[in-house]
Amino acid sequence: MNRRQLAALAGALLLGSTLTACGSDDDTASGDNSGVTLTMLMGVNNIYPEQQRAWFTEVSDKFKAETGASVRFETFASANDELTKIQTSVVAGQGPDIYALGTTFTPTAYATGAFVELTKDDWDKVGGRDRFLPATLGISGPDKEHEVGIPFASRPFVMAYNKDLLTAAGIDKPADSWDGLRDQAKQLTKDGAYGLAVGYADGFDPWKFIWAMTTQAGTPVVKDGKASLDGPNTKAAYQAYLGWLATDKVVDPAAVGWKNAQAIAAFGEGKAAYLPMVSASSKVSLDKSKVAGKYAYAVMPTIPPGATSLPSGGVAATSILSGDNVVVAKYSKHKDLALALLKQLTSEESQTSYYKTFGELPTNQAAATALGSDPALAAIVESAGKSLNTPFTGGWGQVQLALTNVVVQSIPDLSAGKVDDGKLAGLLGQAQSTAQEALDKAK
């Protein structure tokens, strides 16, 4: 998506807040709802596609048995698709009843004014606000009195590492700095294995590395409504991230076309020592792979590139406050049914089952507490406690797309095994303009 398209999209989102009216609730969660179909939009699960399709059927069947209404699922494949779908539906005043959105897109959804702002009665209809882990409510809205997002899945990021490969190389523990991780990766790149497995073509993950490194450096990409995507620490973050493949040669060259699922597969085959920026969802696959019993999780480095300790003003964030929130469209004619479905999906039973199938940590307090004793999840729980939310601004969706677009536009040079500093500076300048324009429109 280019700069002009992003600007137009931001304008359409803000315009949508004036075009969208509150729909009347024609149905209730009780009574005869035969013939009613709720539509829910959520991201396609590229790691477990068959299991997701089966889950769609299971959810709809259970909800129909309880309420008489069916559920139809639609999916999006990338953050770009996610934002476009919100824009299209908001402007049209029709579309899915429920959206499952990445937490970083909740501010964008909130800014449109097109989604139900939750009252105490609404929270009660989904089982009560206190059924959720307090930390997962951190990006439900700008404050407790103005929330649209109901926590559905928690996804703090960590890195997996191959214990056998580290031991064989004489490395006793993962590095706590990005430079240290790079050096360990160089030491571990040998005998047909690489130091790192990274999905450079993934539609969701690349910007998260840049966000983490700049936050740790004390120069976050957005602060007080101002973007700083073209600063020296941002450039250093991209040079480090792209350099793993281009100059350090610690990533399989094929990774230039990998998405997250392919990076997980490579690590699972024992072809990489480290797998950064993954969540607990990787555990389901890895426990069935060649590295089952031979891997562990660790928090990602918290010291930025070029530093040996946390700089003044730096924040030791291990992950974005990540996961999925569900929001209900104001135009929906089935608000009570939508809330009834969300009560079902956030129950202890459903959340425990969802974790066992997809590895997504529960937001339900009871379900999460039951998992707390699993030592394999210790680093993930630690990362959850050290996660930091992204800025709550309606322009953030465009900011993260601008960050990702820098990687997308760098792919040709990356494929040729280089990082062109001049081109990178130009791309960061374009990203800065796009980001600041989006932030200004969101004010």
C-alpha cells in the first residue's frame, strides 16, 4: 500500500465515524433465532489452517445448539487486509457483526467510532469484566470508561532456542542484547544449520522487531503524537534486522520469502538455533517436530543494537502487548447475540480448548491460572509481564504498515544479499511522512 492509498484510507476511516449509525438489536440471545447468522471476521491461521476450519464449524454448531443462530466466519490474511476490511465495512455501514483484531489495531477501530463502546451491562453479558486477566485489558480502549475491545487471546512474544545446538557450541544461555544474539548466531551457523530463522515476508512480524529495538533505545517510533521513523536508532534497527540475512549470513537466504509458519518449520527441522518473535502458538507445532523435547523459550533481547546495556530512557520491553481483541460493530442488528457468542468464546472451557488447539494463551483468568504451573511457559509468562502497549492512536495501523513496507521495499536488495544504506534512508523518509500524516489525521 503506497503513501497516497494510506492517506486515503485514513481519511475514509475518520469519515466512517460520521457515516455509521447504531443499528437496532433485532434479536436477543434467548428466544427463536433460527435463520439468524452472525458473521465474525478474524485472521487466517496459516500455521494451523485445518484446525481453524474445524474450530469454525465447532463454534457455529455449539452456538446454534444454545441460541438457534449460526455463525459464519470470514478471514483476512495480513495487516493490510485487516485495515482494508475495517475501512470498507465502516464506510458501507455493513459487514461482519464481530471483528477479531490484533490488539495494535484496536486504536484504529476505536477511532472510527463504528464499534460498540462497552457499558457495564455489555461486560456483564460476556461474563463480567473481571473474568479477564487485567493485563489483557490494557489496550481495550484509551481508558477504562471508553473500551471497545474484549480480550480474546494473549500473545506475548518470545524466542525459541535449540538447547542441543547451544550446548554443542558452548553457549550456556541466550544473549540479552541484540548484538550478542547476532554474535551467538554467527557462532551457531554451521553444519547445515543457521543461527536464526526469520520470516522476512511475513505480513505481521517485521515491524515488531523495529518497534522493540527503538523502544529499548529510548527513541520509540511514536511518542506524544510525533513519529520518528527516520531517526538514527530506527535506521540501526533496520540495519540489524536486515543484516542478519544480508551481511551477517546467519539466516537461510530462502527466508527472504518466508512467512512465520515457514520459519517455525525450519526451526522444527533443527535447521536453526534461534526462532525469534514467536508466541506460545508455536508450541503446538514444535512439540510434534524433530526438536520436541530439545527446545525451550527465552525472552527476547532487551538491549538495543550497538549497546551493551540499556541506554538512558530505554525501556526493556520484551514484546508488544499482543493478542487479539474482539469488537462488535455498531451497525450490527444482533448485538445481544454477538455478546452471547463472545461470552461463549471467552469462557474458561472454550479458552482452555483454544489454547490446546492453537497455543494461544487464554485471556480468561481461570483458564490462564490453570496453565501457570507449566514450566515450559515460564518465559512466555515473564514476557507477558514485561510487554508494553503500542500507542493508543487511530493512526497506529498506518504506522505499522509503514514500518513493514520498509522491509517489503528492501526485499530486492535483501535477495541480492545487501542492504543499501542510501535506499534505506530514502524508504525511512517516506515511512516518516506516511506515519506522521496518519497521526495528524487521527488527532
